[in-house]
Amino acid sequence: MPLVKNGKITGDIFVAIAEQAEIPDDGAILISSARFLADAEALSRRAGRTGVIWPNNRDVDDLVPYLGRLAVIALVFPTFRDGRAYTQARLLRERHGYRGELRATGQVLRDQFLFMLRAGFDAFEVKKPGDAEAFAGTVKRYSVFYQPTGDGRITALHRRMLLRHSESASQ
Amino acid sequence: MYAYDELDRAVINERVDEFRDQVKRRLSGELTEDEFKMLRLQNGVYLQLHAYMLRVAIPYGTLSSSQLRRLAHVARRYDRGYGHFTTRQNIQFNWIKLAELPDALADLAEVGIHAMQTSGNNTRNVTSDQWAGVAPGEIEDPRIWSELLRQYTTLHPEFSFLPRKFKFAITASAHDRAAIKIHDIGLRLHKNAQGDTGFEVLVGGGLGRTPFIAKTIKPFVHGHDLLSYVEAILRVYNQYGRRDNIYKARIKILVHELGIEKFAKEVEQEWLQMRDGALTLDDAVIEDIRSRFTYPAYPKLPHMPDELKKAAHDPPFEAWRKNSVAQHKIPGYAIVTLSLKPVGGPPGDATADQMDAISDLADRYSFGEIRVGHEQNLALPHVARRDLPALWKALDNIGLATPNVNLVSDIIACPGLDYCSLANARSIPIAQELTRRFANHATADLIGRLHINISGCINACGHHHVGHIGILGVEKNGEEFYQITIGGRADENAELGTLIGPAVPYSEAADVIEDIVEAYLALRARPDELFVDTVKRLGVEPFRERVYATR
């Protein structure tokens, strides 16, 4: 499954650790939420970089104490029709100030890339290679946005106000 | 009218391009049907019994004459020459070909019309009072807020994959014509003691298999906070709404399971953390949207012109005027409802030729504006009273002057088993038969206001629960049966109807309705006691006794 980061297909340095497997001290790893929470203090201070796969039915509040020490949070779309992870993403970015990698996993398809980007995701485990290759073009489909999110895009309402100001200034 | 600017037009055009690409990928097999299904639904495309159906949004029920002409063009060019107006200010085309859909949408986009989010598990077309901006006594035009909500809900990055569909309706009049109490979020515009505009917010209304009347979650949310408060509701719902069972996924079930107090508390907690954020609407932004709505400059005209005095001696004109013409906020003008319920016709249908003719009449008599109401009728919102006789003649010529608005044959009905893949029974033939039974205007007039609503299945697109008489089609051993309720209503006193007795077969449905109406005529206290008030006063029992005594 190709990983898209910063708009480009890239290799994944993070290794997913199976439930029974031993957790190495170093190296970049991804572990389940249950394993992480069982020993969160120690795990978030290990030498290697640590990422957590967070299910979409668990409050992200439980992650808040560790956000500064996590390299990756991977949120899950069990199917693309299940939109809970959009809310989790926005809360992590906009309310809790998470700055690490926010990864979309599961049924990640082309037609949701822009929604995910706007919600704060910056890494995408894309289901189909063709979709991954189309990433850069797909996220340019829209030039106007109606909602303010944490992605910094200016909204239509705001653009209109700026337009009004520049019109009145030039008169 | 709200005039879309270049930003609004850009979004609509970009959505057409995106959908064209999605259709192309489906036709090439790049997208599976399962993947494509949700994408097409999010752009109003259903697969029905015989063909694809396209549902087009008419936000808050306002159309310009050029927009209606373009809908006529789509009906003619891509469909079979007609369209069907729904109970949520949409129009449906029933015979569209998938490969032609992008072109149809591109034609509509040229006049600022789209099909975004008219289906799918997202926020649907925002509906409002079809008399907005012209009704006497209205607090202010609710469409300003409808438009703010339309923009806010369009392609929302967080709420495009909710547990289930989500519908908003807004009213700003004491009499609710927008049926806000049967919506996921209902908004009643009012002013607080300081004179600020805000909303009573209702939540969790809806019909379907588990009907609920919406409950008040907050008595007053300031207009500045409308979007942030709505976002808090949607966020709680997106996280905690049920996704394990499609029949329990609407917000009404979450509100019911948590209880309104607990749900309100969750929303309040969420809202307090974001209420002063980027969603706050300042006055300048609200005024900017308001400034994009234009209103006619009404020339001063007499309230009782000679033309009207003269026509008053013509009984057919008077019969039509009495139920189709409503008071306008400006003296000398009137709101005229165009009945799409001709005797023997399917409720809510209009032909392309009728749509063109209505557009011409709107240009001539209504400042180029048309409205669409949830009762599946149209309205011309700014007609000079002196023009009423001429307009009536013109409407009569095109079959749109049936004098039955709000009467027993002004029936709401879903497409039913004639079109819909979800239906268990037919709706349209029942409606057609009833309009024939009550075709005599003198009888209908004697009966007075009576709303019959018909749904062909439990999904309740025909709003049967809130009809004064509600008819629900069900299937029993492969046969069509109909459950009948009475006493429902969809207005400010919204109530769900009560079952009157066992379901009856197709062949008896119209007889039972006739018997119910006869029972009402015998039971009413006075000629002006409406059907629904008689049911309220007496309960269902006396009706049941009379109607089922011989069955």
C-alpha cells in the first residue's frame, strides 16, 4: 500500500509491530492503542520514534498527555463511509495542537483526499496505487472552500470581505 | 433572489468536473459500484427501479425564471419531458442516463443550480419557508441564514460521512410552513429581549420507521453563534451516532437514547470549547450575505383594484382565489400558489412546457421569481393583485389553476412503487384516485382544510405520519396494503398521527378515506372546525367506530 506524504509517494520507515511481538527499543514503530496505553509513559519515552494506531471509536482525549512525544498518530477509516476519524483529526490538530504526522489508514480512496487534508491529515496509506499517483492533481480539484478548518485555507466568506475592503480602498 | 458570485459558481463548476471524472472512472471500471454508490449519492444520483434518478437542489425553495427554464431544458433534453417536485424543495428527474448526467449537471451549473448533497449520509439541502421574504409578520428573511448554512454545509470536510442523512429547515414566521419539527435540526428565528436575532434550535425530529417530533435543545442561540453551535451538534453526532444499524443511525435515535438533557449537555461542552473560534459570524459577514439577496422595488398599487372587484363576480375565479392567493407583506400584492395537484394527476409533477410557461408568467407577473414548497406546489411570490384575474386565466390554460390548495385533493405523495426501489406499495395511483373522488369543488370546499400525505414505504418520503390523514403503503403476503393514521400535522403544533385501524387492501384504501371524511363531516362541532381539530377534540375512537363498523 503506497504511502503519500507531503503530496508524494514515499517509503514508510515505520514498522507495524504485531500484537504478540516484542517492542524494540529503537527504530520507528507503529503499535496499537491498547498496547500503547498499557505502558504509555515508557513507550512514549523510548529511544526510537513511536507511532500509535488509534481506533475511531475511542476518544482522542486519552492521547493528549503524550502528543508531544508521538511521531505518528494513525487514524482509521474501516470503510470510507465511516467518517469518525475526520472529527478525531480536527480535534487533534485544532484543539490539542498535535504537530506530528497524522496518518489516514484503512479504506483511503482518491475522492476523500481533500476532505482528509482539510481535516489535518498529512500522510495517507492509499488503498489503490492509481489513487496514490493521482494525489497531487486530486487535491487541486477545488479552489474555493466554505468552512474554516485548521488547514489555513481562507474561506469564501472571508475572501468576500477582503474583496470588499480592497474595492473600497481603491475607490 | 440570492445571486451566486464567482466563488459560488467556482464550487459548482468544480463539483461538475469532479463528478464527470467519477462517472468516467466508474464506466472504465476503476471504481467499483460499491465505491461509486456513495459518490453518486452525494451528488443526488439514485439507481431506481427502471433508471437512474437525479435529485436537484432548490436551496430554500427559491428559483429564478431562468433557472426554472433550465430545469425544463433538462427535463426535455435528458429526461422524458417532466420533473417531480419533492417534499424537500428538490426536483427529481426519473429517467436520466448515467453517461449523460455530467452534461445535465453542467447545463444546470450555468444558471447556478446543482445536485450537491441531495442524497447520501451528509447534510442535505437546507430548506425554508416558501413564503420567506414576503409573508406578513415574518421577523426577517430566513433565507439569509439558510444561505449561510448552505455554504457552511457544502462539501464539509468533517461531516461528509455522517452516520446517516442530516436535514436542516428554517422558519421565521409564527406559522411554520417549513415543517421544522420533523427535521434533524429545526431552526426558529426569533429575537431576544435585546432585539438580537437568534434561533430556537430543535433537534432530533424525523419520520421514517421511528418517527419523532424534534425537541428544543437551546431556546436561543445568537445569530453570531449559529454555525459554531450547529458544528457542535454535528460533531457530537458524528462521533456518537450509531453506525451499526442503518435504522438507528439518525440523530433522533441518539437524542432519544441519551435523552435530550444529556445530549444537550454533550453539545454544550463541545460548543463552549469552540464558540469563539473561526465560525463566529460577525455582523459584516452577515450583512454581506444579506446584500446579495435582492428584492423587487414594488410600485405602489391599490389593495382593491377594479380588475379584482370585477373578477369577484366570476365564481370559478373566486373559488381559485380563495385557496390559492395569500396575503403579501406589501399592500397591493399577493402570493399565489400554483397547484401541481390536478385531478387525476401525480402530485408534484410538472411538464417541461409547464415549467417554461411558469417562467414566462413569473417574468410577467412576479419579478421573475418562483418558489417551491414542501407541499409539492409552486408559488409566485410577488403578484400585483390587479394582475390576479389575468394570471388565473393564464394558469388555467396550462392546467395550473386547480382550485384545491390546502384542500383534500392537495395531496403529498412520494413516487412509490411506480419508480422507487425502496417502496412496498404504490402511492401515485392512490393519490390519483382520491383526487377523482374529491373532484367536486363544492364538496372539497365544504370539507375545508385537510392534508392527506401518502408514503409507499416506511421511509416516509410522503410524510404520512404528519398528514391530517396519513396513508402508509406496506406489503402483506405479496399484496399492497395501506395503514391509515389521522390527526398528524407538520406545522408549529406538529404531531404524529394515530393509527385508526387495521391496514386495508389497495382496492379499499380510497373508500376508507372517503368514510373518514364523512365521519368528520358528521362529527365536527361547527363547519369551521378543521378535520385535524375534530380529531384533537374527540380522539381517534369515534372515527374508528364509524369507519370500521361495517368492515
